Amino acid sequence: MVKFSFENLNVYEKAIDFVDMVYTITKSFPKDEKYNLTSQFSRAATSIALNIAEGAGDSNAQFNRFLQIAQNSIRECIVCATIAKRQCYITDEVDISIRRKLSEMAKMITNLQKYLKNKN
């Protein structure tokens, strides 16, 4: 199998794992949320991985810009999880797990951004 360089980034792997988690979690959301919270949560989670991949082959400055968009998507996922918890679509335990994974990715992205800035 041919592998692209961004696929070797740990943060990309974690982002893909998070997408799987969100897809699994949102399957249990009410059907009337399909075009609302379910869709928004899935798109925000997917956006994290997509922006890491999209920026990885570009200049350091451009990659940093895409990483910032990924950070924004992480914050969007926090809001989606908060809404899901408040609507009783997810448990406290699931919310904590989501937040831990998002926090870890945010730290990894911040460290990657610092590395790219110092590399210039």
C-alpha cells in the first residue's frame, strides 16, 4: 500500500481515530438530529483530519494555517459534545473521553505548530 507522508503523523492517526469515534457515537443520536447536530459533529471531526492532510504537503506557513483551522474544528467538536451531553445524547463518561481525545490532539497540533515556526 502506498502511504502519503501525512499518514505518518501521529496527530493525523489520532484525528482519524476520533472520526471513527464520532461516527459511532452519533449513530445513536435521534433521527431528527441527522441534518443538525449529527451532521455538524461529523463534519467538524472530519475537518480535523482533512486539514492536517491538506496542509502537510505545503510550505510550513501554509501547513501552520491549516493546523489552525484544525484547532478551530477541535473547538467546534467541544461545542457539539457539550450540546450532545446537555441533550442527554451522550453520557458524562463519553463526554470526558471526547474531551480527553480533543485535548490531546490540540496539544499535539500546538507542538507541531511550534516546531514549524522554529523551523523557519
